[in-house]
Amino acid sequence: MKRSLIGLCLLLSFAAAGPALAAPLDDANAAYQRGDYATAEKILLPIAEAGNPYAQYRLGMVYSEAMGEMRSTAEAAKWFESAALQGQPFAQYKLGILYVKGDGVPKDFVLAYMWFSISAGHTLSDASEAARQRDMLAARMTTTQVAEAKKLVRTFRPVRFEGEAAPPR
């Protein structure tokens, strides 16, 4: 299932990024899959810095799963947030997880609920997991917190970078 999600995400990112980015992202994903996080980071960083939401999401995964000095949940959260703000659903889900735990970001159930809800709005297979996480979290929140989170969901609009089409929703 994870491989099919990665394949789907790659397909979507390649279609959005065009053929020029397909090879580097493919190389970065291969490095990531074999645990060569330093190589994945080297390939992904310039693409992520240029604003590619899939590269930002994958770079966040590199920092969240790497070992030793390279591991940084704060750095992972930074890249997940950048991708999430552009509408990247996997990054939105991962950011929700970080906010529930307070890992790399302050613990914030309102923001976690918001990101889970937004991620759940996509038609990806992980959407049901995001909805499940959101619903479990709601049981730990006050009605005021849930109302505040729902308001954030209603007002969320993905960010656009200069010269870039709006991300698919």
C-alpha cells in the first residue's frame, strides 16, 4: 500500500513538475528508499527551495526519518508546512501528526485537527487515515477548539508561488 501511495504521489508530482524534474525526483526517491538520506537531501534541497511541494514533503520525510545529526523534526516540520500550505496532502497529514505530538512544533490540537481535516478532503487513500486521526483527536478537544479548527479549515486556501498554477485540490 505504501509503495502504491508513493507511486501515486510520484505520478502526480511528475505531472505537475514536468519532465525536467522527473529524473532528479526519481533519483531522490530511490536514495530515500534505500536509506541514503544525505543523497536524497542533496538532490531535494534545491528543488524544495525552488518551491516544489512534493520535494518539500519528501525533504521533510528525510529529516524526520534520518538518524544522528541529520534528524531534525523542527526542520521536517518546516518543510512539511511549506508543502502543506501549497496543498500537498501527505505533508498536511504529517504536519497534523507533529502538532498532536508537539514534535518539532508546539503541541496544538487546533492546528492538528485543521491539517488532518484538510488532508482528509483529498481523494487519496490516506484521506481516510487523516479523517480517523482527526476524529480521534476531536474526542480530546473542547467544543470551542473544534469550532476554531473548523473555521481554519473553511478559510484555508493553498498558497501559490510566482508563475505557478494553483495546486490540485
